[in-house]
Amino acid sequence: MMGAEVLAAYANPEFDAVRVRDAAAVYLIQVGSGEDFLGPDPDLLLALREIFLERSRNARALVAVTRTNVVDISTKPISELLNGQFRTEEGVRRQLEVIEGSLALDILRHGDKRIEEPRAVSAGFIRQVADAIDNLPQSAAALIWESLAAQGVEPSDVRADATVGEVLEYGLFLQQMRISTQDSGIPFRDLKRSVSMDRVPSWIISSELRRHGPPLKERKGSELNDTHLACLAAYADLTLVDKRTLEGFRRARWKVPGLNLICGGVDRASNYHDVSALVGP
């Protein structure tokens, strides 16, 4: 979805998000037979069951780690980090131990209840961070620019007064744009120069749902897929979502009126019997 939108925005630099959506819809919406809709042989899906289960476990761990606020520096000016100093190696390791324990406790309290070993999820994440300690550059600024470069962010992209959260948000956008268009044959630098975040409908929807969604007592792995599926609201007359996502839309529409221009109706069905009434004439 995002790939089609980015390519539509690139081909039509004068288009806003609404016109980008309309242009991308031509490539995203296909009509077929009922047999096409049913998909492959059920035996094939059963053969893929273990792969689906593994992806589900990974999604739980990803949401548990990436949506935590155990260490939240999103409002800190990026300039403070660039001008900062490294801790000693031993100091870093001690700090990581503290973060690991805090993250494990947060996952236990607020992560997906199907995560069997919160400590293992926390330890795995911190281990990846710790493995990088032996190869740190000479300064904090060099480390930051090196990390941001991996996302496609260059120094010229960063305002002097930008916050850490704003820079990382832009980096995430660039990462997703690179992945979704990697087979397009168009140089990434050209896409980056032409396509901005405010012209890509699926990015607008997903980012605003993350920003304005209700606080959650439990961060479920399904939240990842729910957010992706919610992006269909740009292309459907009516999108049925879960209770949590519906509340996120309500809050986001109130905070960002422009969201109404690119989204169709969004609702929730208490059970399958209610669906026909919602989508009927």
C-alpha cells in the first residue's frame, strides 16, 4: 500500500494526500471471483501455520519493546544528544542492566499477556544494544549520525530545534519508504527529495493513530496488524476495526481534522451478525 502511494506521489509532485490516494487506488483495488477471494488450498495455509505463529510471537515482542516508555527521550532536543558525552564502558553496561530490569517489569505489567518470558524479551533487546558497545565511534555526535544514516536521515534533514522524537519519526518514515519501494528501480534519494510524509495516506493514518491512540493497559502484538489494517480506511467506504483502534480514530480525527479528508467511514461491529447491518444499503 505505502509503495503504491509513494510512487503515485513521486509521479505527481503537485498532488496532495487526497489526490495521491486516488491515484494509488487504481493499483491497490482489484476485482476478482469468489474463488480468488478464498485464496490458496487450505492445506497450504496449514503448512504455513508454524511460520504464522512465529511471526505472531515476533510481533508481540516488537510491540512490547518499541511501544514502551521506560526510556522516553522523545521530547529532548536532538542538539542535546549531539553535544553530549559518552559514559564509560562500565557505566554503560550498568545502565543497560537497570534498563533491562525496568523493561522486563514493564513487559510483565503491560506487554501482551501471551509473552511467556518477559525477562527473555527484555534481555534479547538489551543484548543487541550491548553488542554495539565494542564498536562505538569516537563521539556521541558521530554515533547519532551513524545511526540515523542507517535510516536514511542526513544532517541536512534535521532542524536545529528538532526533538529526538521528530527525527526518529522521520527516520521511520524513510525506512518504510525504502522497503516498500525497493523494487521500483527509482533511486531512493530521488524519492526522498520528492515525497514528504504529509502526502502519503497510509503513513498519515498509522502515525496519527500511534500519536493519538488511547493509553493501553496491555500492549498486544495484534496492535501492529490492527494499525496496518486501519490504513484501509483511506480506500474503503467503511472499515470495521476493533474497539481500541476505533477510539484511536476518534481522537485522531478530533486532533487532526485533515484526516477526515483521506478516510472513509470507520466503525466497529460487536459481532459478525452486526456486519450486514453496517455495510447494507
